[in-house]
Amino acid sequence: MILDQRDRLIVALDIDSVARAEALVAQLGDSVTFYKVGYQLVFNGGLPFAQALVASGKKVFLDMKLHDIGNTVAKGVEAIARMGVTFLTVHAFPQTMRAAVEGARGSDLKVLGVTVLTSYDAADLAESGYRQSVSDLVSLRVGQALEIGLPGLVLSPEEAAATRRRVGDRMLLVTPGVRPAGSDSGDQKRIMTPGDALRAGADHLVVGRPIVAAADPKAAALAIQAEIAAAV
């Protein structure tokens, strides 16, 4: 249940400097309550910064996409759960998801399974050795995640509607690949506008460059928040 509608927007801090991330968070102020911290920032000192965000009252989505042997994943998730972040990603392979659920047991951490990256299309899957279409592979992983009891999934907006019909309210759906109308798609291949993604069944929208690279990031964030409010 999302008590604060502002939590639906997750701003991706895909920035290589903690100082720049701190400045952006200060600039965005109360317009944003939820931030994603991924590899680019983590490997530039971002873990202490993520903990500082949590301490300041913000929510944090730690986007690490863990995938390793079960014991390593479980122990890593246990450690991350102690940080107080809200979301953590793992790749949606069954053994990894099972280990992550075990590692998060007893904590408030919600583990999200990454189905198929939004920068992938059918040609990318074929090059990687998969015979399924994107939608078929996402469907397979949705079923496995449901059986394992994963709290949520990361998937493109294009798969959100079918997935929502299948999972009902049993799982959170988090969608990257969200671009306001007229924005550059960048390296994303399966995209949708914020309003359309929410109407398709997404709970949270991950938006990076359209806010982070905007001339006025706070105005860009507020515009997306307004679109979210209209859609929900």
C-alpha cells in the first residue's frame, strides 16, 4: 500500500559523484521522497550516501541486481537489510530469488526480481542464447517469482498490464523505461509515459535522465508528480 503518492516516483541517481547527488537531492527537496542508488554511484562512495538518505527520512531503492550462488546472495541480502533501504534488486533466476527471500526474512526489505532489462529487445535475447520472446521470458519469471513468494518485480511498462492481471495485488510492480512525452529514449527500448505506465498497473516509476539531466530538475520532477496524481 502506498500511503504517500509521491513515493510512486523513484528518481534514479545515476550520477558518479556523491557531492553531485547530494546537491540534486537538496534541489529536489520535498518533491521527491524515493531515490534509486545503483552501480554508478555505489562504486563512487554511494553506500554511505544511501544510508544517509535513509537516516534523513528518504526511501532508497538499492539497485544491485545480485546474482551469485545461493549462500552468497543470502548473506549479501542479510547485510543490505540492516541498512534500512526499502527495495533491493536481484536477477530473477529461481535459485537467486529463493536465496534473496531467505536473506530478507524477518526484515522490512522488499526484494525485487529483475525480469528482462528494459534496454533489451528480442534481438538482444537471441544474442544471449534465449529462444523466448521478451514477453514469454518475462511471463516465465513472473510465474517463478510468484511461486517463490518474491515481494515484487522490475519489468518494462510494456509487460505491466499482463503481469498485473496475473498477480493482482500480490506483488509490487516497479517500472523503469519511463519517459515523459517528448523525452529522448536514450538506451531504453521498451518505454512508456508515466501516466500510461501507472494505468497499465505499475506501482512505482523509475525515472533518471529526464529529471537528473533537466535544466530545472525540480520542475521536471513536479511535472511527473502531477502526471502521476492525474493517473491515480
